[in-house]
Amino acid sequence: MLDAEIIAAIERSRLAGLPAELLERLTADAIDLIAPAGSIVHPEGRRPFAHLVVRGLVRAFASSAEGRQVTIRYVRPGGLIGIATLFAEADGAGMTMALQDVRLLVLRPTIVRELGLTDSRLASALLAELSDRVFAFQDELVASTFASLRQKI
């Protein structure tokens, strides 16, 4: 199941360097999903999910009841999506959409969570991924908060 393109995406991700036997367990029963540009890959709602972008570009965003949207991040090959949903108790808003034709490795949330709780190597990789997300959001918040009125316009 792990062809050269998936292996290349793993090597670009925070999962790089994990031993082969752990990657085999992590990707057991994973779904190789091809989604066309413009399709919603993950609908709104926090249901636990974990995707690895193998090919293409994914937009993570939230929308208001009035239909306004805000982009949370763009995710390229090697990017992990949904990791926070595996461990959060609170519901979160947001969805993902394929901006280009994409290939995703849809990991089984129960497997990722179980291995994350029992294998320190995966736990470390997931913590590094979540830390990257926290700092990216923090940097964006700081930039937006301290931007001049001219920059905001």
C-alpha cells in the first residue's frame, strides 16, 4: 500500500524517521483517497480524523452561518490534517477542500490515537506537528493584531 508517492509524503511530514514497523501499523487499513479540485474533503464537524496530503493542495477553512469564510491554512504534500481532533474533547469548526486534485492517505483515527498513546516515537511526532500548528496560529494572530490600519486594509 505504501507506494513511492506515499513514502515521499511521509518523508516530508512529521512522521519522517519513524521505523517501518510503526509506519505499517499506523497505515494499517488506511484509505488511499483521490479527490477532485473543489470537493470538500472533510466536512464541518470535529469528528476525529487524520489525513496525510500525498499530492495536491488542500485548504483548511471555517465558515460563518452567513457564508463568509476564513482560511485557516493551506496544506501541501507531507502535511498532516486533523491531528488535533484525535485528542480534543471540545468540538471544533472547520472543514477542508481540495484546491487541486488531491491524493490523501486517510488514516484510521482509532489506530493513530491508540499508537500515539502507547508509542512514544509517534507521540513525539504528533506533538511536534501540533506544536507547529500552535506556533503558526500564534504568529498569524500576532501579525493580525499588531498590523497597522493600512496593513489591515
